[in-house]
Amino acid sequence: MKYIVALDQGTTSSRAVVFDQSANVIASQNVEFQQIYPKPGWVEHRPQDILDSQLRALKMAVEKSGVEVRDIAAIGIANQRETTLLWERASGKALGNAIVWQCRRTAPLVERLKSDGLGNMLRDRTGLIPDAYFSGTKLQWMLDAIPDARARAERGELCFGTVDSFLAWNLTANHVHVTDATNAARTMLYNIYEQKWDEMLLRMMNIPAQLLPEVVDSSQVIGMLDKRILGREIPIAALAGDQHAALFGQGCFAPGMCKNTYGTGCFVLMNTGSTPVKSQNNLITTIGWRLDGKPRYALEGSVFVGGAVVQWLRDEMKLVSSAAETAAVAASAPDNGNVYFVPAFTGLGAPYWDMYSRGTIVGLTRGTGRAHVVRAALESIAYQSTDVINAMSSDSSMKSTVLRVDGGASANDFLMQFQADILGVHVLRPKTIETTAMGAAMLAGRAVGLWNDRELKILPQPDREFQPNMDEAERKRLLRQWTRAVECSRGWAREDD
């Protein structure tokens, strides 16, 4: 029996999961680390915290599994995306903290790019909407803010990387400087159509090319684990951004296949095949993964507030004592009582992109009770996801008949049934909910020959399928009412002239 270890380096914690040859989870370990907020809107991580927490999780998971290190065939890495690091090539020492994807400090740099009329050109090359979310302006800020950094970068003394690059450098004895195509595609510096770092974008942001890692496939042996870590060398055989790894881990291998991760927000990705689809609905065009030098493209859309609305019900409104309680409370109401909850606490994302929207509950009457509000909150997660998925179908002219789901809120049976009903498709929840780690493991196993492409298709095992039971007329009525509720929330925070 051979085993694969997946490293899932996330925003608040690092995780390691040991899988057997049948893709069963043998052991897992999670290690949290500190979040740093130096100024309002700024978010940082200590690079050493990222590395130390991931090494601890790796060692503890392997020890917990009881697996012999010699039986580990490969290690795969999935990572929080866009978080940006800069380090010395000679010593490996980081030049300050990592700038996290959530950090908004570079918004003025993005606004300058857009005011210079470069937004459309950037989108045409990268598939991204110009935003401080992505890595390019974070790196630009570092080179401007750290004394002598740009000159040192031009001399080839520094390395830039997202978290996958930083881990690859530190986990390999020969300090490999690489990133995979999915992570490169999130930098605002990589041309996803030509599959190369874009010289014009580098000039726009004044970034020396000497800094950049080599772009490799998502499933490829990039180096060997330093034997001092686990006592022997092991191939590191996969790199992928977390949502891309989840798309692969859900088995979304054919065009039109779609997955939704229900976390604090919701991340929806649709496989669009070998041809990139340019969105007309402000979705992101990205690389799903790259195998054997061939990219597979995807559309991506995000819901800002998914499971976070349940946290709000629990922590702020005290309507429930736990997230798990919401399913029973919602089901206790025979219907929504014509109550709709638009949880636009920080505005609305795709397809609306209204930063002035705010949280809104409409349809309240004297007969409205706790169950109606809880039910409306859960339903709002499904409505928002439906809006994104319908936008994807419109952009791609592809409609998926099955939505694959994962993430913490996917355990809520009421929510999953309502998602199936309001979307009108089957919702499939997998046996292994560690889909990000699963995807990293599958990509790594492929690279070392543990699984072939035919075997990969049958590894994701379903746990439960939710079938749509709602009448079409009722579905359309509810969606019309939801659209009216969204319009009520639009522009609320905009001050009158």
C-alpha cells in the first residue's frame, strides 16, 4: 500500500492529510497560526509561521497515521492564493511579512492602473478583474516600500513567490523556485492565453523578471522533500491553488462541470475546457489546472457572505446556539413566509458588483418568527450561489446538471436540498469533504504514477445526492422575489448628492 500526503496551507491554518491508495483519509492534522493587522485594511502573515505550522502539521499527521515514511509515494501542495512573499535567494530569509490576499493596502495602485486606462488590457491578458486582491500590486508595493529591494531584484538577489513557491523553496533541499499555472494565473502578471509571464504587465508594475519563479504543471515532480524533515526524500509532485485543487478533487474533469465551496463565502468554479471563456458578467477567467503542458480553463465567481451569515445569526443576533441548529430551525417553518434576507454586509459580488449594497431583510410581518429569519438566511446562500452559477451558464453556454459541493456549510442538509430545488439540478456531496487536500493528493498521485487518468475519475466518491423537487413555477416565483429583494439592498450605503 502506498500513501499520498496533501498539504493544504490556508489563510488561518495549515493542514496535512494522509490518503491511502483508495483515496481514503487515514489521518489529518490542523495547526493554526497568527493573523497580523498592522493598520485598518492591512493583513499580514509571518512567513516563518506559515512554514512552521505546515511542517508541524505534516509531521503530526504522518505520526498520527502510523504510516511508514518509506511508503509515502508523494506530497502534493494546495495553498491560499494571491498571498505574496519576497525572500533572499542566497539565504532564504524573507524580506518582511507576507501580504495576505485579503489585504487592501494596494487599492491606490490598482486605481492608478485603471485611471491610466490599463484595466481592459490587463483583463484581456490575465482574465482577472483589476483588484488589490491579486499579487501583482502587492509585489509592486513591496519593491517600493522595502529599501533597495528593486535594485536587489534587478541583480537577481531576490525571489518572489505565492505560498506554493515559498513552501516549494523551503521544503526542497535544492531550493526549487517554481509556481504552478493556477497560482501564476492569480498574480495579474501571467498571460493565461500565451502561458507566460507578460512583459508588458511587468513593465506596467515595474517588476523585474529576474524575481519570478518558473511556471510548471499542476501535476509534476518539482523536487524532493528535504530528508531532514521526515527522515527520507519524498517527491513533491503537485502544486495548485486551493480552489483549483478542490475543482480537481471533486472530479470536475469535463467542460460544464461545476463545484461550489460553502465556506465563510462561497467559491464557484466551472470547468470550461481547453478554450478560455471571457465573462460578460464580471466573473474571473482563470486556469483550472495544467497537465502535460496543456491548460484547462475555468470561470470563477465568489459570494462574499455565505456561511458568515450563519455566524451572524449565532454570534450577533443569538437566534441559534450553533450552526448545526439552523437546519432544524429552518425546517420548522413550512415556507419562508415571504421573507428574504440579502446578506450584503460588505456589498454584493458577482454578478452584481455593488459595493454600496448592504444587508437587507424584506417581507417582515407581524407573523414573522425566528424560524422564518433563519430559513431566509440559509436560503440566501443558495440564492447567491444560483446567481453566480446562472451567470456562468450564460457566459459559457454550458449548463451543468450536477453541482458538486464541499465546505463546512455543505453539511447542512436543509441548505443543500434548497440549493438543488432553486437551481434545478442535482447536488452531489462527496464522501471526502477534504476536497482541496483530495485534489492536491490526486494531482500528486498522478505525477508519480499511483493513479492514471481513468482511475482518477472514480476516486471522488459520493456521500449523498440531493434531487430537485420544486415545481418550476414555484422556483421562478421565488427567484423573482429574490431579485426584488436584491434590488432593495442595492446602493444603500451610497450617500445622497
